Amino acid sequence: MESLSKTKIENAMASHISRFDGQNLRYNFLKKDEFIRIPGFLPESITNQLLEILPKVEPYVHRSYLPRHKSGGSVSRFNLEHYAPLFTEVYFSRSSLDLFSQITDSKLFTCPPNDAHAYALYLYTQKGDHIGFHYDTSYYSEARYTALIGLEDDSSCKLECELYTKMHGAKTVMESIKLMPGELVFFNGDKVRHRVTPSGANERRVALTMEYVTSTKMSPYLRFVSDMKDAIAYFGFAEVWKRLIRRKL
Ligand SMILES: [Fe+2]
């Protein structure tokens, strides 16, 4: 497939995303405790090209295992921007950032360049790969929103999201999702409790995660906590060192 130039990528994103009604999406997002699912969010041409460049980053997958909580592979934003910069274009897409800002009714920002988790790939390729229930807690000073985009799913894994868990008096509702290629799930990380159920043998699931925030400020203590969490649970210490070097530049 012919590779798409930077301008063509944004044009393809803009023309595709213009079909979504931001106000209607916001209504549904609020109704579901700041959670929304948008099938076909990415243009098919871009989904296909992301799938085509996946093999370029597979040598940089870092596998981590936390007993009883998590097992799986991750590729940090540093490796994506170096080896597969189309992911960077998708993360920084102006049209998708504008749509996310409409959905949240907030001015959203991309995360700073030293944040390895700003956007990343999660790969489940071994039996039992999963992540247990958790919130995507914001270590930034304000809200953090998670955008998950499906890329490959030849697995029995389900993304299970619990809504209304922090709403006083409300009954928790579960959304069980098979994340299809190009599909988006977008939610407030501090509100939506979620997990991915374990994969079986010879299964494969790849998803892109992207993080957007209403403030890029983070205290030095929480930056340290966030760095340690990313090093241990996702990308390894080598990636954290890259980030520390980058912060001094
Ligand atoms: Fe999460």
C-alpha cells in the first residue's frame, strides 16, 4: 500500500471524523458516566496502514508480568515515534483532538513529550495475557481521558468496562466489548473501572491506547510514581531512562 503523507493522513482523519456529531456523542458520553464507544472511528485506509506497519515495532515489545494483575506486551510512544510514526500522526490528529474536546466539553491536550504512556500499543500474544480491573488514574493535576483503538483481535478477550462505579446510589453497569479494528472506546480514566479478560492459546489482540488531559501539569512526586508504574508494569526501566534524558533536554 502506498504510504500516506502527513497532510493526507490529517485530511483523511478530518474528512472521516466530520461525519460524527460531536454534540450527540457528548450527550451519549454523559449518559454513560463519561464513556463512549464509536465503531469505525478510524478511516479504513489508516487502520490498514497501521496494521501494515505493526511488524516494524514488534521487535520493541516489552513484556511485563505482575502476578494476579497483568501480563502482556507493550510498545512505548518513544519506539512508536521512531519506528512507526504513523501512530504519532494519529495521536496528534487535530480533528480527533477537536472531537474529543467536544465530547468532553473541555480543552484537551496531548501529554508532554517525556510521557512514554501518552500513546502506546498493548499486545496480547500469549495464553493468559490480560489486565485486571483498574482505573486509568490521572497523575496529572486534572482529568485524564483514555482513547483505546482496536487494531487486531483474533482472541477471546473482552474489554469489560464498569460504569457508574463512583456515582452515589447508582447501580453499576457492565459493557463487555470485543474491540474491532478501527473502533474507539473513549472514557474518563478516573471514572470507568475496566479490565481485559485473559487470552487463550494461539490468540492475538493488539490495541492502541492514547491519553489526553485537561492539564499537562504533574507534581514531581506523582511524576515519579507514574514513571515507576510505567517502568514496572509496561515499558521497562530502559524506556524510563530515555524519558529522564529527554526531560533534561
Ligand atoms: Fe486501563
